[in-house]
Amino acid sequence: MELIPTPSPNFDARTAPPDMIVLHYTGMQTGQAALDRLRDPEAKVSAHYLIEEDGRVFSLVAEERRAWHAGVSFWKGRRNLNGASIGIEIVNPGHEFGYRPFPDAQVEAVIELIGDIRTRWTIEDNQIVGHSDVAPDRKEDPGELFPWKRLAEAGHGYWVEVPPAPGAALAEGESGSGVFALQAGLTRLGYDCAPSGEYEPRTAAVVRAFQRRWRPERVDGIADGETRARLIALLRLGA
């Protein structure tokens, strides 16, 4: 694929090869504004790549270097994931400036870029994540409109569709063994959701992140039967 070199000064050294990909949306009014910020030394943020809505791919930081995109983050027991990941910014105004569907040309470019990256590094399907997965209490991107199903069908990541499980929904303020089991499952999948048996705001934030990724039709932080059934199915797949 053709890359447009647009170097950013915002990087430093890695201490190990990358084994994750973190997808973001830019959350700014234009792609150019995002590109400018990712290259501004005062901003102290960057990503390895930026993908415009028309499918153009800008290369900002070499994959062998650590870009500054994930911030305070957690996935599968690890924290501060910049050193372990390759960051891809996908141009979209985001929830603040008019969130909208991702154009086909852009999605195809994302799929092609991920495939290309995976020829160079060992990145398992369960290590392709969204920013909201690794920072659920701070971030919403790339959000519920991003076509994770399409990505999985192209061979990158997981997707499941299953009938809802029986039982009452779990929501913030509840407690007990059902909440403990939910938290344990989310933790096993990769989220920072240590089991306590208490459905507090942190758990609700993690459930919303899960829903944005795997049950995007309704993102409400309530662990209804469909949400729990998809979690169980993903765990059975080994996600």
C-alpha cells in the first residue's frame, strides 16, 4: 500500500517489539487539524499512522519506535501500552464534533494496513483493540459506528452474534455473585475490571466499552442478557 511520509517528532525508543494494535478516531473537526496536532512537538501526542476518510494513509512514526497515543491504559494485565502497541488514528470528528459512519475507502485502508502490519509483527487477534477498550473510563473511540464485524470478517479480531442469555440485567448499584462473574469475565477478556461483586461506575464504564466493541446497537452500561451472552461466546472462542 502507498504511504504518505509525514514525520512526527513525538516518539521515543521501544524496549520490546510491538504485539498490539490500538485503533483510535481523531476526534477533531478535520483530518488536517489532527495531522497538525500529531506532528506538533508541544502537543506531545502522536500515532504511527493516520488514515483519512478518502483512504489515504499517512506514516508519522516508524513502527520500531514508540508513538504516544494510548496514554494511561490497560489490556490483559499490562499497563501503559504505548511501548507494546502500534497506534492507528482514523479520521472522524468523533462524539464531540459530529460522529459519523466510517467511509468504505477508509475502512478498506484500515483493513489493508492492519494486514500489512501483521506481516512484520506477531499480533494476535485478541491484541487488536480500540482506545476505549484500553482506557474505558476516559475514551470512547473508535466508537460504536466503527465496523468491528467487517474487520473480523477480513481476518483481524473477533466477532460473535448469539441469542441473549436468560436472566435479569445487571446494572450500576447492584452487587452479588452475578456481578462478580461478569467482572471476572471482562477481566479475562482483557479489561481492567478486577472482580469485587459491586457494580460501581468503573464496571459500568467497562461494560459500555465492551458494548461499543461487540454490541454496538445499544451502549448503556447495563449488562443485559445479550451483552453477557456475547461476552461468554468471546471467552469460549479464546478472545
